[in-house]
Amino acid sequence: MTLKTVLKRIGLGSLVLVLLLVALAAHEWFAKKPFFFRAFLDRSVVKMAFESPETLTSLGFLESVGITGHNAELDDDSPEAMDKTFVQVRDLRETLLSYSDADLDENQRISKDIALYLADFALVSEPYRYHNYPLNQLFGVQNGYPSFMQAQHQVHSVGDAENYLSRLQKVKLKFAQTLEGLKIREAKGIIPPKFVIERVLTEMNDFIATPIQDNILYSSFKTKLADTDISADEQARLLAAAEADIKGYVHPAYQLFIDYFTQLQAKAGTDDGYWALPNGDLAYEQLLKFFTTTNYTADEIHAKGLAEVDRIQSEIMTILAAEGYDISQGFSVAIEALAADPKFYYEDSDAGRAQILVDYQHILDEVNAGLGEAFRIRPEAGMEVVRIPEFKEKTAPGAYYQQP
């Protein structure tokens, strides 16, 4: 179809309108301050997402249009990348404030307030950016990386598999960047307590001691390949490459952390909690304000928590008494007796553990079936109960959620 034909079909006026809208859309995307407030927020969120390949993989929307290059990359965990993030947040806040509330509708004002709340907290927290432990026994990068690869990185084609291998090769850089931050923390006196170091060392030493073909990075990759149409010969090639990459890149990456934490043990103490960190009381105060949206002190929140514990325990005691349990010696004794009763436990065997998963899945499916009338919009992804990966069973919490 020629331009002349297009002009005849839509008319010059309509064409001018189309071009105007295209130009406006381009301005909305690239301008420092887009005309439309919603465009600014959307653009800001998308820009941040595009700087995190792991986030893009988790969201999974680019794959539907054939864009997969981000799946070969890992996030930049360097201190310099975090510096850049704080600069972006300052710019975002400045632009947010340039939008007058009088020009926004109610929903836009709410969005602006929320965005400002998050930006303000991020900037107030900047002095405490190192008040955390990137490696810890619950959700540290050392177990987060294999969990991400197992749960988030999809493999449907040879290209997807090659991207998986690329991420195996790039993990040493990611861990080296994290190590830079750990050394900055050490210089600031922010050192994990001994029990954290001991547990992550146990976890990492067990991880690299596991035969490669039993390693979750290999076994999950093998399972994903088996569900594709990739030929057997090609699968064998890819698995051999994965084995070599785990040996040549992944294990050395973990060894960086093992070596560092082995020497750090001598400096570690037994204190835990924010109060034990430099200016930890101030950092904790900021967290309380953020997570409670109040000005309650830590003591006030603790008192409220204790009052709630008393209330809930009283209700439990009433129920236990109604069920015929002896509550005469108090709550702790009654609960300990309940916990010691074998009838409340599954068989301690592989069959018993498998039955737990079946029963919990049944409960979730039953709950899910009754949610239709409660929520107008529901996520498409369901929830599946699975065993915690064996490599981190010893240090993981009793249960946790992994996003789809």
C-alpha cells in the first residue's frame, strides 16, 4: 500500500492526528517530564525493570514477543550499580514533585503519594544501605541464585538453554560484585554473627561438595530440557556444557564466598539484630516508620505485640479446654503436650513427606476454588506446594513463597 493510498483512505486530517499522537507518545516516553503523569510512572517502572534482567525473566512478558536476550544476563550487584539507583530515585522524586496535585485526579494523586513515600524512604535509608547481610541462611544470594535458575529461568528452546549456560558462566562476576559490598560492610563494622556465617558456610560447602549431576543447577536444567522438543544429541551437548560450566564457573564463584567467610569468622561476634550494628538504632527506627507508617517507638510496638500474644493465647486456651486438654499448668505446658502427641505428625519417611505435599496442595486448591466471589481480578498462575530444594533444607525457613 502506497502513502498516496493511505492518504486517500484515512484523509489528511486523520493522518495529521495519527502523527500528532505518535509524536506525543514519543515525547511521553523520552521526555524528562512527560505531559501525562501516568506515562511518567509507567516509564519509570519499565526503565527500572529493564535494568534488572532477573526481574525481566521473572515477569516473563518480553518472551511473548520474542525478546529473550535478557535471559542470558544476571543483575549488576556492584556498589556502583546501587549508587546509580539512588541517583535515579532522586531524579524520580524531583519529577514527581513537579506535577501539581491540582492537575491530577484522585487516583493519580494516590499514585503520586505512594511513589513519593517509597522514594522518600529509599533516600532516607541511603546512609544505611549496607545494614544487611547479602549472604544469610534464609534468603542470601548464595541460595537465591540457584533457586532463581530453577524456578524462574524457563527453557523451551536451544536458545533458552544457551542463555541458561550464559548465566552459569556469569555467576562468578555477580558473586564478585556482591563480595565488593561485603568488604565495604566489613570495613564499616557490619559483620554477620557467627551463627549466620557458620550456616552459610555449611550450606555453600555442601553445595559444591554435591556431585555435579545431583546439583540443582544441573538436575533442574536436565528436567527442563526433557520437557522440550530438543533432540537427544543436542540435550546431551547442553548438559555436558552445563556440567563444565558448574565446575569451571559456579564452583569457583562459591569458593570466593567460602574463602571470604572462612577468614571473616574470626571477626564475628554473637550479637544479632540492628541494635548491634553501627547506628543500628537509627536504621531500625527508619524501618519501623516505613513498615508501620506510624511514629510508634520500638517499645510501643513491642508492647502491642505482647498484648496480642496474650489475647491469642487466651483464645487458644479456651479452645483447648473445650477439647478436653489439661490447661491447668498454663499455655506453654499445654502446647508442649500438644506438640509431643504423635497423632499430629506425618510419618517421618519419604512417603510421609510426599503425603504432606499432597494434603497441603488439596487445602490450597480448596481455598482457591472459593476465592472467585471475593476478588474481581485474580492472577492466572496457581500455587503449587513443593519440597524445599534439598541443598538448602537445613537452613531454610519451614516454608516460604516463590513467585511464579
